[in-house]
Amino acid sequence: MSDKFLVTGATGFVGQGLIAMLKRQGAPYCAVARRTAADTAIIPSIDGKTDWQALLPGIGIVVHTAARVHLLADDTANPLAEFRKVNVEGTLNLARQAAQAGVRRFIFISSIKVHGEKNHHGLPFSADDQPRPEDAYAISKYEAEQGLLELARTSGMQVVIIRPPLVYGIGVKANFDLLMKAIIRGIPLPLGAISNRRSFVALDNLLDLIWTCAHHPAAANQVFLVSDGDDLSTPELISRLAFALKVPARLISVPVSLFRSLAYLLGKKKMSSRLCDSLLLDIDKTCRILQWYPPVTMAQALEETAKFYQSQR
């Protein structure tokens, strides 16, 4: 049975890392992206009508990382409809064609946001908790998951769902990159009084789990959470990043209620929630079923991330 991979979203943060790992492992693959890149097949858009047939012969494992990602400010008229077009219809269309082509395993990179935006009563999310998606992005991811698990029940293709929290590592962009910029520039950050706990996952740890899920027999038709197993408060994350970047952590202790109020007035309520609320993951099921443990410590991953960031400045 073929172990050739098809990787969607191959030019994204996770996709690029996955292709690099497959090269190191000597594993055959077909990389797919919506824009031109070296050794990459082009699929300009993903929806319910995308034709994947030319790319699927000989594929044994699909890793679907491509998605319409969540935005802090989404100005589309109907965000949920747009998310569903790509994340639900596009995913299930690819999965149905993959099953018909004889693909043995379909790995779907979902999101911890399927469980909600924050923990309640101090309890971490576990893989078997009842999902409670809140925004359009999370709803679309959960609906895709449900469709994939139903397809697994009615076809011979196995499905694996992975729900990561914020992924960081060498080359990370978006909010993590902005945070490193602020720390390097010595900008005082009014986050010193926050006492939350949040889980993160280094890209290398996520990639290692994907590789395990591609081959482990017990991964079939399961849902897994993934993290570094090292949970931090927002001030602790900033302090560790500052240490890795070899600069002082300029934290100011502003009362959390005041910080939230100011963020609300500035239209940054979602951002303040991500900085102030707790979002913990329990990865016991992942470790127990797969005998998998994060191979890279958070300290190692933050140091590598910071070193690369400074090398690019």
C-alpha cells in the first residue's frame, strides 16, 4: 500500500514545514498550493467543485492543511458561508475523491477553536469533550470534521483529526511575529498582571504527530489534541521569548479589568481575550493511544524560533 503523501496548503506555515520533513524522511509526496512554487502542483481555489483526480493516483496519505483561516476582522457579507465553501465543501469534496481513488488515510488539520475560545472552570479541553465552536471559522472546521468522520464510516478510508492550538516555530508570522517585534523593539507591554494559562505547540512537535498519525494503526478514525505539554501565562511567554531573544522583557502590570476595558473601547475585544483568557489542552489521549510525546521542549523551540527571527533582521 502506497505511503506517498499529498499535502495541501504546501506554501503555508505548516505545509512548508511538512514538506521539509517529508524530504528529510525521504518520503514521496505531491505538494499542492494555490500559487506557483517550486515542485508544487497548483490548485487555484478549493471548494465543492475542485477536481483533484489528476493528483490522487498513487497517493496513500492526504494531509489537508489548506483552509480559509480565521480573521480578527472579517468584512465579508456572510463569513460563515465563505468559510463553509472552503473549509467544509472543499474539504469533503477532496475527501470523497480521495476515498474513491483508494487513499488509505486522510489527516485533517483542524483547530482547538472547535472546543471554544477559552476554558471554563479552569478545566483543560480534552479530545472527547463536546465541541462548542463559537465563530464562523470554528463552526466550519467542526462541520468538516463531522463530515469526514461520517465518510470514514461509509468508505474504506481512515480519517485522523488533529486540533492544534497556536502553532509557532521557525518562520512563524502573524501575532507571534508581531509579539517578537514588540519585544525586540523594547515596547512596554501592559500584560504583566495577567495570570492565565495557555497551551502552544511547536511546529516540529505538530509535524512529528502528523508523521505518527500517518503510520500508527491506532490513529485511524480518532480525534487528537496536540501541544508542547508546557503551559504558560501570557507574561511567562513574553519573558521566555525575551530571554531567547536576549533582550529585557518590558512588562507593565496593568489591572486586567482595565486592560480589557481599554481593549473593548479600541475594538480589540477578541485580541484581549486571547491575551487574558486561559486555553489549556489535555493531550493525555494522544500520548496514551499513540505512545507519542512531544520530542521538542518549549524552551528549545522558542530558542530556535528566536534565533531564526534575529538572523532575518
